[in-house]
Amino acid sequence: MALEVFHKDETLQMRRKLIGQSCRLFFSRDPVKIVRARGQYLYDENGMQYLDCISNVQHVGHCHPSLTQAAAAQMDLLNSNTRFLHDNIVLYADRLAATLPKKLCVFYFVNSGSEANDLALRLARQYTRHHDVVVLDHAYHGHLISLIDISPYKFRKLEGQKEWAPLPDTYHGIYREDHPDPGQAYADTVKSLIDEAHKKGCKISSFFAESLPSVGGQIIFPTGYCKRVAEYVREAGGVYVADEIQTGFGRVGSHFWAFQLQGEDFCPDIVTMGKPIGNGHPIACVATTEEIAAAFTANGVEYFNTFGGNPVSCAIGLAVLDVIEKEDLRGNAVRVGGHLKQLLLQLQTKHPLIGDVRGVGLFIGMELVKDRASRKPATEEAAHLVRRLKEERIVMSTDGPWDSVIKFKPPMCFSIEDAERVCTCIDQILRGCYTSSPSSIPAVSAGLQGSISRNT
């Protein structure tokens, strides 16, 4: 039976009545009602196509036929409680293990990234017998009570404050790109925080960090940072937890996991996965060592997750891995991401509003500033750019402490042509910012595709 379809205004009215107001929409002033999608494209109720530059969850593309077929076939056969023995969960764990360092060989499957990080926190505390956690400023690790407590991005908005390590941001941070060794300098801030915690009688269970901080503003860690932090944390009796929920599964292109950008001699003790793992299907995972898993087992409390790792979820997870490999999506991230970054760097030479362009693969941030000398964030201008891009049917959003970073985290099937289209629109919109008031900036002409030189 077909579901009832409402007019956009009626849908919005019902949502405002029935759904909690803290659950916010993209473009809340004038939301887009999306009714279908394919690849990197979204379609509204009128059939209008939008280019999706932000849905990193739909990792291999919206509604990929290989995934929908795998899901339907397994759902038609069996979807059971995970206490029944089944091949899919072990096949999937084995495939994931092949992408990770050998010591990360034990897996726990859950249903969301928040669940994964909550379980990682439990594993760390059980293994170390310590409680306290070191996190980075502006971090976000999930919406559970345990994770809001270690997410300054959210916690800053609540009563009471805690301490956290500085975000290793070489553009806005305390140590910048001209520092001779920012990786060591920022790692030493973690060491100082640990020392201060010890003076207060605290004991460190873990250091939690996204391998590339996303909410923090598409930050790329300076070389050597993670390795040195891991040494300090382990000396304090803690473990290193790499949150790959935003950045895993080949988004950086050159590597399958973003933590691998720090070198072959760096390996976390726990890795959490989510979002792209199921291309939108609710599945997530924690990978850890045999020693940490054994300590968790030794507490005598069974860990049971009804649907974490169920046959359908694992079938979808396996299909995602197949598509990444068969369609060379890591290679695409290198090629398209590199081209996109070069186009943005070209725009930076033309537009003083663009203060910084940073990123790797299809994880890129373009930071807007009032002026390059002070690096004052251009929050209003970034919001205006996002609104204008929406008018050109390009879906974009902002991130960072001041919402001044235009973030690019598109589906991995994003193309060279898509990158050129976006940058052409950005170029024209920013030109208008210097000559017109926001309300009078003209629409972008479809004939402007060639205005930016192609630099491959």
C-alpha cells in the first residue's frame, strides 16, 4: 500500500506539531522536502535536482542498487536476533579486520555511532580501571549522556564546564602553521592536561579524538601529533580511541582509515565506526585488541545487543565494502578531492574572504574570514554562501567553532564535473558579495562552468 503524500507546507506543519523542536532541519527557514535520491543527487517533491555535498553517511551514493538488492535479498531470507549463529557477522568482521592493523582484531557490532563510542568508553574504563577521559575542544562524539559529557561542542551549551585539550588547529589555534613542530607542541598540551589531572587525583582511562575533527572545522592533525599523544596517554595508564565515524571507509582516499595518515607506526587501541559503514542503514562497530576485549569479558557481565550485527546489517556492510572496491571510490576520492581542493585554492587567490583551504580526499574545509590578517571568522558570510548555493540547487553546510567553515563531505561518487560546478557557483556568489547587498546578488548563470581553469 502506497504511503500518503502531503504537500510540503502540510508536511512542515505536521513536523512542527509532532516532532521535537530540538530536532532541527537543514535550511530551517525554507526547508527542502527531499522525496528521492540517487548517487550524489537529491530530488524534491517537484522533481528538482540538488547536488549533495554533505551526505557523508550515504558513502557510496544514495540508494545504491547493490546495497538495496543485498538488503532486500537478506531481509527476504532471514533477519534474526544476533544470538543465533550466522555467517554474515563473521564474514563481515573478517573483511573489516583486513583493512585494519593486525592488533585490532576483535569486533563488537552496534546500531549507531553513539552506541559505538559509548561502548568504547566502557571498554576503556573496564580495561584500565580508570575513569577520566581526555578530549579535544570542540569535539563531538555522540548524543548519549556518557558522550555529551565528553563532547565540548555540546557541553559548552550546558551548565558547568570541564577542561579539555586544545584543538590542534594550525590556522586558528595557539600553535600555527609557522611553528617548527606543531604536532609535538599540541601533543605537549595533552601531556600538561594529564599532569594536572593527576595532581587532582584523577586517573586517565582514555584519550578520545576524531581522526580528523569534523565539527571542529575539518581539521587535519599536524604530523606526529597522534603518535606522541598515544605515548603520553599510555604512560598514564590510558588507551587511545580513534573515532572514525565521520572519516572512515576510504574518505581520505590514500588510506582506508584517517588515523593511518599519521603513519604506519601509529595504531589506536580502539577504533569506532558508524555513519558510512551502512550507507545510511543503522549499523556501527567497535574494533579493539584481544587484551582489551578479554578485560571486558572478565567483568562477568554479558554484552548483548539485539540487532547489532544482524544478518541484514552485515549484508549491507559487506555490500558497502564491495562497492568501495569495485568502483574504486578511494581512487575517486584522491582524484576528485585533489581537483576540488586545487579549484578552491585558485578561488582563494581571487577572493580575500577565503582564509584557508584544508583537507584530504573528499574531506575538505574552506574557511571564510573577515580579513586574513586577524583571521576573524566570517560567520554571516558563510551562512549567506550556503543559502545562495541552495538557490543554485547545491546542498552545503557549515562547521567549525564559529560556523565559518564550508564543509565538503559528499558521497564518494562525487565527480570532477560536480566539483567544477560547485566552485563555479562559489566564485560567482563571492564576486557578488563584493559588489551587491546579499538580497540583490544575481543568480548564477549555467554558462559559467568554464570560468575556473581545470588543474588536474
